[in-house]
Amino acid sequence: MLSTLPHITKYLWAIPTLLLWLTDPDPEREATVRVAPESEVVISGTTNVNQFSCKYNLHELELPIRLTYDEKAQHILFKNARLKLANDCFDCGGKTINKDFRELLQTKQHPEVELKLLYVDPPQPDRQTISVGMEIKIAGVARKYESILNCEQKEGICVKGTLSLKLTDFGLEPPRKVLGMIKVDNDIQVHMALQMNEI
């Protein structure tokens, strides 16, 4: 009879845990945000003779974006937080370089660049940086990255930062132009300054 006491005690300790799980199963939450027009997404890089910078026309993102997220102990996990950026809406400053940029990204087969937010570490009151997990898809190839971004919370949330990528990570060969004399470098940067307001 006494030998069963440890087992009873074990089950009694498990009851509060089970009740807590049933009453607060950590449900998913939803929010709808709008990306403000002063936001920026810029892809930039260099060649052996100059630099290029291709800015996205964010008026294409005026529609609200619906987010589903789960607040865990270590991360805020996101399920459908993604920006789909049409390659044709990047402006590199001229018709020829725009054409070259779209060819580089294989726009006919893969017309969009996709930025997908995977998780965010909860912001700390004494810091203006957050750790962010992202998935970036270029030319149909997705790669995951972790980065530290600046985060300001005034009116809404503003997230700023730059990710360094390599074209070859996405199966893209750095192109050569003008009989091979101009070569695009393998390293590119994706700069983001996203002002998001909940609606």
C-alpha cells in the first residue's frame, strides 16, 4: 500500500500542469498590419567598375498583411508573415540595368522575391535591437538567415537592418557584361526599413 504513494504523488503533481494546459493552451494570435509608404526595401551590390542599388516600389504593398503568430517563451513564432516583392517593381535607375537585374533574378521563371519572417525574439525594454529569423527566396531558392535588426516602437514598429547574401547561395551565377569586362560581384545586400502599423 505504501509503495504506491510515490506514484499517486506523481499524478497529483501532473494535474495542475494538465489543467493549466487545458485552460491556456497558448493559442495562436492574429494581427493585421500595413506597411507605411516611407518604408524601404533595397537590393544593392557592386561590380568591378561601379555599384548598383535597386529600390522596391512599396506602393505595391498598400494592402494589409495578416499575421498569425505564437508567443513562446524564447521566440515569437510567425506562420504567414511574408512580403512578396515583384521583380518588375524594383527600380535600379535605368532601363538597361533594370533589364539586367530582372534577368539576373530569372524573372520569367520566378517573378517574385519573397521575404518570410520566421521568428522574433521578444523586444527588451532596455534594447533597441532584436534577433530575427528570416527566410529569403530568390529565383525559386529559399535560404534561412538569422540577423540582428534595429527595432523602434513609437507609432507602430519600425524594423531596420541589412542582410548580406551571396548570389551563388540561390543558384545564381554573377553575370558578366560588355564582352566579360564588367563582372557583378557575388555579394549583395538586402536593406530593409519597414514601418509597420497595426490596423
